[in-house]
Amino acid sequence: MADLEQPLLDHKPVKVYPNCPGCKVAHLVVDGAPPAYRELSFVAILMLANCLPIAFVYPFLYFMVRDMHVTKSEKDIGFYVGYIGSAFMIGRFFTAMHWGIIADKYGRKSVFICGSLSVIIFNIVFGFSQSFWAAFMSRFFLGGFNGMMGPVKAYASEICSEEHQPLGIAVVGTVLGLGMIVGPAIGGYLSEPAEKYPRFFSADSLFGRYPYLMPCLFVSFVAAVALVITVFYLPETLHIHEDEDAVIDGETFYDREKVTGSVKEESEEGEKKRNQKAEDSMWAVLKNRSLVSSILVYCTWSMHTMAYTEIFSLWAVSPKTNGGLSFSTTDVGNVLAIAGAGTLLFQLLAFSPIAKLLGPIATTRYSAILALPLLCIYPFLSNLNGILLWFLLVFAAVSKNALSVATLSASFLLINNSVFAKQRGRANGLSVSAVSFFKAVGPGAGGAIFAWAQRRESNFLPGNQMVFFLLGLVVLIDIILTYEPFLPNSVNKQKQDNLE
């Protein structure tokens, strides 16, 4: 029979460093600690400021490029829309890994501050852009200086105990999906206000002369709120234990015999620290097969999501004669707002219990499988009208986006489960850098494929049927990548950090 008092006799001293910012919030991650709702609300605002700039441009980007008069034919607009849509991710691709290293070395807050400032500045510049290159470069610099994505995901793991890890990741995934859905809704409602709301904005007003400035200002305002929260309220989670004396259960660390019972334990701890420094290297992260496999799953699905997001808006606003729906930007905004609300409810209420029940691999796989039949619905909706069209469109959009967010959230769990806590900044920086390349390909390829399909004449998967067929192929590849030997089963469980 087990000795019930044995755990008390084997009590392991808790070591903290009084001046370390990470140790000051370590109580949030101990076993049995309640969820850190206050800190998670800060994470939600930061994530919203990070993801809103990505997709809010899609509903009006078609019309913005049209107003720039850079194309000879309306059917070529999709190419230029793809270039501008990819600029953000191209910029992020070159810098995301470096922001992850900075976050591991100097702290998460420094990256959050710089990222928030970049959204405020470059997003406003984009709103004033009236030429193709001004729009492209402002989006490129916005992506390059906004390195929040990876550190935010690492931060969400660092303020939650193992029990509440799915909740922390659910918040990140929910807000990411919400931003990718509500962002386009904001762009749809607030763009061209002089035309939509002539009672309030004249053609000679600031928003009449710059019809796409208002949604940019709104997104910059959200980033300003995130900046204030980061500076004044957000606790740092990075552990900095330089030459400071630790405190163990109320005793100072220098009294070795009294606190630990032997000098040998100190020697072992020193060896762990040396091993930890080796594990902190970027090479240790790059050679982690589980991490690389998890990142590949994440990247493939993210490329599909970016392409789908752009294609959905382009398809919805294109004329019915070209296989679209002839929607206005307001119509697109309505659909995406409803889809966003449905996705938010799903993620908050359903994702966490599903992830705990199935594990991140099965959650990723089954969500992708269920998305396949939904993609088959879209090309045939242009033949419908009225209530039936809206019902099926909303159903497909809500279901597809909920599955997309579930897949992305489970991918975040896979990545964080693949590495030690001390590697999460670098690991997530690497994942963001890699995914930025795939996301840069997504809009560019999506715009090019859409423009090509508009001109294509064939009886085999004509027009938009070919577009959504290719989107489905990417989903199929992602499903295959969730099986062994591509993705090891070890990432179903969180990797314990025994080096702290």
C-alpha cells in the first residue's frame, strides 16, 4: 500500500528569484492555480491588434486597386490584389525569427510595444496610400516591424498551468480566427464611407478623399489600446536569473546545506543549467523533428486559410456573370460578421473540451476533414438567390471558419508541446517566420488562381469550381501531414520543462 504521507516527506523546495519578472508571475502556472483570466484578456487584446491588420483589407482591396488604375482590364485586378495581400507576410517572413530571439533575450513586452507601434504607424500610412507601391511598401514594413504573433503564443503558454493550456491556446486561436473574420467585416463596413453614409461624410471630406482610411484608423486605435495595456498593465514572463540569490521556501539560496540538504544537488542543478543553455540555441530548435513537423502542419493550413480568406471576398464581390455573387462590401461584411460571431461561440465553448478529449493531433485532423465537403458548396451558390443563398452561404461560412480556427488552435498546441518552455520564443518565432512565407504565397497564389480561373474556358471544373477544388487539395495535403511518419504522436502531450 502506498504511503499517503510520503509526498509530504518528499516535498520539493520551490525556488524563486525575487527580482526576476518571470518568477513574480510564476504563481499563475503552478498546479491547481485558477485560470489567469486577467492576463488572458490582455493576450486577447494584443492578439486582436496583431491579427486585425492582416485581413481587414480584403473586402476593399479589390476596389482600392481599381481606383489606382494600374490594370488595363478588370479581370487583372486579382493579380495586384494578391501582391498587396502578400506584402505583409513577405515582411514578416524576413523578421519573425529575429523577433522570437529578441523576445527570449530581452522579454516579451519589448516585442509587444514595437509591434503595437508598427500597427499604429504603418496602418495609417496604408490608409493614405493612393498608388500601388505606396500601398505595397506600407504593408511590407507593417509585416516586418510587427513581430507579436510568436511571442504572444509563447506568452499564452507561460501564464497558464498545464491544466489550463487548452484554454490559453483557445483564447489565442479564438482571437486569431475572430480577427481574420471580423477584420474583413470592419473593412467592409467602414471603407468608402462617403458613398455608404453620405449623410455623415461628404465627398470633399477627409474620408471622401481617402475612402479606405477609416478602417485603417479603427485598427490603429485597437493597436493603441494594446500599447497602453502592454506598457502599464502587462506583466513580463521571461525568467532572468543572472547573479541574483534565490529564495527557497522562505530561505535564501546561499544557505545550501539548510535548504537543499547537500552540495551534490547544487552541482546537479548547475549541470541542468548548462544543459538548458544548450537547449536554448536555435540549432536545438531547428533539429527538433516534432517541432518541424508541427510547423509544417500549421503552415499548410495557414496558407489555405489565407488563400480562402482572399478568394472568398474576391468571389463574393465579383459579378455573377463571372461566377461570383455580385455582393457589395457591406454584404461581405454582413456575412463575415455573422461568421465571426459563430466562430467565437464555437471556440470559447467547444474547442477546449474537444481538444482535451481528442488531443491536438485528432482535433487538427478531423477539423480539416470536415472542411472538405464545405468547400464543394461554394461554386454552386452563384446559381441561387434570396434567402436560400444567404442561408447556405452563412452556414458554410460559419462552419468553415469554425473548423479553420479549431485547426489553427490545435496547431498552436502541437508547436508548444514540441519544445521546452525556454525554447518557446524561438520556436514560435520560427513558426511565424515559416508561416509568413506560406501566407505570402496564399494571397498571391489565391489572387493569381482566381484571375486565371475568371479567364479560363473549360468544361472540366469551369471557373470558380477549379478555384475551390485547388483549395480542397491543400486541405487534403494538410490532413496527410497529421499522420505518422510525418507527425509523431509525442506532440499530443505537453513537453515538460525539467530544466527550470
